[in-house]
Amino acid sequence: MLEFSATLSDALAPVTLISGVGLLLVSMSARYCHAASRIRQLLAERAAEPEDLHEEIDQSIDLIFKRASLLKNGILTLMISAAFSSLQILAIVIERLFDFDLSLTKSLMLLASVIFIVLSSCIYVGEVQISVRAIGLSVHHHDHPQ
């Protein structure tokens, strides 16, 4: 029983990381789905609008596509982080079962997991900045209709 408790205790940090990554993943996935839906909506609007408005709609589509691309990359980095956390849990279990010393391996996996979370967070910030720019274009368009 003591061995199981120690294993569970050691696995707490990577399990917590996976939980946090899951929350970020939900947020990014929702934003990605919204971006994809908005692109479809703008494409339908573009087909119905006169050609002189296509350039403005195309600019919006380009910005949203950039956002979606960033979100895709952010989601990918989060999934890689979760994979490293999962591998760290596996290393903890293997270490306990077979009495190996995998301290360096576990430390490198934890480091990789955190690096990918930081990278994903930076990507997320970039996506939000583009989103604010897109909102600014939209506000500017409504303040100064052509």
C-alpha cells in the first residue's frame, strides 16, 4: 500500500499539468470552432455581397484564418505537453515497478511539458492580439461606413 501511495504522490504533478492543459484545450478548441464557423459565415456573406465589398470580407477572412492557424498550433503544443506529462506518469510507474532510477528522464519530460505549455500560452496571446485587431477593423468599419 505504501508503494502505491508513493507512486500516486509522485504522479500528482503531471496529473495536475494534464488537468490544466485540458482547461486550456477546452478554451482553445471553443475559439477554434468559433473561428471556423465565422469563416464559413463570411464566405456565405461574400457570395451574397457585391464585388466591391469582397476585399473587406477577404481581409476579415484572412485574419480569422490566421487566428485559426495559431489556435491549431496552440492545440498541437498543448497535446504534446499532455503527452509528455502522460509519459512522465508512465516513467513513474515503470520506475516503481522495476526499481529503475528514471529521475533524469522524468525531469526532462516535466521540463518538456512545461516548455510546451509556455509555447502554447504564447501562441494563445498571439491569437488574442489578432482577434483584437479583427475587432478593431470591424469597429472602424461600423464607425466609417463606405
